[in-house]
Amino acid sequence: MVDNAGMDTRLDFDRYDHVRPIRWTGDALQLLDQRNLPFAVEYVACRSSDEVAAAIHALTVRGAPAIGIAAAWGVVLAARTIDALDGAEAARKLEPAMQRLNAARPTAVNLAWALARMRRALADAGPDWRERIEREARAIETEDLAANRHMGALGANLIAPGSGVLTHCNTGSLATAGFGTALGVIRAGVAAERIARVFAGETRPWNQGARLTVWELQQDGIDATLIADAAASHLMQSGQVQWVVVGADRICANGDTANKIGTYQLAIAAKHHGLKFMVVAPSSTVDMDTASGDLIEIEERDAAELLAFRGERTVAEGVHAWNPVFDVTPHALIDAIVTEKGVVERPDAARMRAAFPG
Ligand code: MRU
């Protein structure tokens, strides 16, 4: 099969996709505990929606699509605690639990998007509302995996054979239902022999790149080189990378994109060095109701994440720190936004409106 991007998409997905962050077992949501990777590969069981909300807040599960999927299953768990004759009554009773899930993290729109889908499923449902929301949670998960596989082909097709890429944070199977967004493009690009060199920034302070991305690629047998975040401009100057490929937590109506802190400075440095900058995210990350990036709430986390590593203080007592965990890359610095619906090149408000009407 040749997809509409003109690239052969017959990837051996089983070879390139080994990790699953979320497993629904019928009575619990099993989450791969990303706080302890790569040294312990352990699942924790959530049996209530509040346990899911706490796991999202604590980064047990993280990555924009993955927290949306987890929240959807959280609604299914909350449904176990109520009785209702139809979907409308269930929706009223489940609303407080949905609001607590929504409040777990503010920046990634996928969380609110998934909960809105669950609300819509309930609104349509009669006495079979329990089956209906379980089907909806499953659909959110399977659609994400399909979107990622498609985006992988679309994004890889933009990259010239023999290129080097730099990525940031973790956007792989760990952050999604599987395959990943930016990391999916990297998987597809390596498979198609378009990508010859992969670099990952460590992504301080939580080290998603160092702890998660290079480990995940290692599971696939994809060679990747870890760099300190501070080495990115030097790497670009060396000529070893042609693209920066990142994910997103929220893409606004004008193309401004919130992603992991440090993304913005990579985009500035890429522009300076004449490199291309690609954002890869499912359409569930596109928020056409937010006009521009200055309107996005940027999560700020506990300064302790900066002052200590794995519980051990690394900074002098009494020092203060500021820990915003996302930043906004202005659309003018982005060459392509890839979603499962297609590629928006040089995004702006008009091109986004054309790509995401209504
Ligand atoms: O704080 P995190 O680890 O949840 O942040 C994740 C990111 O910023 C990712 O780049 C983004 O969610 C896209 S994941 C496919």
C-alpha cells in the first residue's frame, strides 16, 4: 500500500513498537509507571477515577495522547460507583469525577478532548450507557494508534534520505496508545532509510528524553544518541541534523504550539541554522477554540523537580527555582504540522482553518 503521501507504509509495526503504557484489564487500568523507567518496568493498577487523576498528575502516565486515553478509562472506572437509568443521568452523576480528571494537568488539550468525547457518548446513550462509554474509551485508544501510524508515514515523507533528526521529550509509544507521534515519524523514517541519525535531548528536569526516549528506541533496535539539552545548538551547527521533530500538547488555531519546555529554544536555534522544524500530533491535540499561544495555560510544577534528582537534593538548601514545564513555539518558527488528517506546511490561522474547518 502506498499512502497518499506517496510513501510505502507497509511497516512491520510489531518490530517497531514494543512498549504499551496503558492496559485496560476489565476491572482496573494498569499504567506503566514512567517515574521509574528505565530501571524498573512495572505497572501500577488504578481502580478508581481519582487514582487515575492522581497518576496523571504524578506523571505515572504522561504524554498528551496517553493522558487523554487514561482519563477516558478513568470515566469507565468512575461509572462503577454509580447507578443510572440512562446516559443523561450517568453524565450528571459522573461530572464531578470528570472535572477532577480534567484538573489533573492543564496544558495538554487531549485530556479535555477525551472527556468531551466521553460526555458526548453519554449524551447519546440509553440504558446501555455502560457498554457505550467502554466502547468509546476503547475507540479513543485504537484511533490514536491508527493516527500515529499514519502520521509516521506522512512525516517521514517530508524528510530527505540520509537526514539527521533531533527530538525532544518523549513522544513515543510511552506517550500515546502506541507507535508515537514525533517518535513515530522517526520510527517510520528510520524504517524507510530516510533518517540516518537520531539525536534526543535529555529534557531536563524530568529527563523524558534520557530516561524514556532513548530507552524506547533501544527496545526497537534503533540507534539514538543522547545529548544534553544545552548541546542542541552546537549539534545543529555541526551539520549532523536537518530536522527537529517534536510532539505537541496543544496546537492553537493559528498554529502556535505548546510542547515540553525547551521546544521553543530548539525552534529558534533551528531557524538560525536553516534547519526544518516539524510538529507531529493527532488532531485531538488541535484546539481551534484557542486563538493563539499566549492564551494557553502553562503548567508549573513543584520546584523540587529542579532542586533534586530521584529524591536526592542536588542544589544548595535555600535556593529557589521556577519550573514551567511547557513553552509555546510561535507558528512562524514551524515548517510543518503533521496530523493524521494531513500536513499543514508553514502553518498560520488561514491554513489551520482550511485544514480543520468547523
Ligand atoms: O510532561 P509530559 O512528559 O507529559 O510532556 C510531554 C510532552 O511535552 C510531549 O512532547 C507531548 O505531550 C506530546 S506526546 C506524543
